[in-house]
Amino acid sequence: MAQCKDCERFYVLEEDDSRGDCIQKGKDERQAYFYTKPVRAEHEADGCDSFHPRKN
């Protein structure tokens, strides 16, 4: 079972190792921007469409 902490888009919060943000890049014809979503590190990512395993 994959977890959010195993995804390259997961960034740990400095205050708390068990939480972080899922950060994804988006863009349209005028600009680029980032989507952020707060998640728990232990959250199961099996059903996540944006999951990309970390490269060690």
C-alpha cells in the first residue's frame, strides 16, 4: 500500500512530520500556478490519480 509520504509531490511540514502538503503544478494559457492540499503522511495513496513514487 502506497502512502502520501512515498509520493514525490508530498512535502513535510517543518512543525510536524506526520503532516504535509500535496503540491501539484497547473497551468493555463496565461500563467502557471500550484495547487496545494493538506494531507497526513500516513494517508493511503492507492486511489490517488496524481501519485508519483519518490526516486531514492
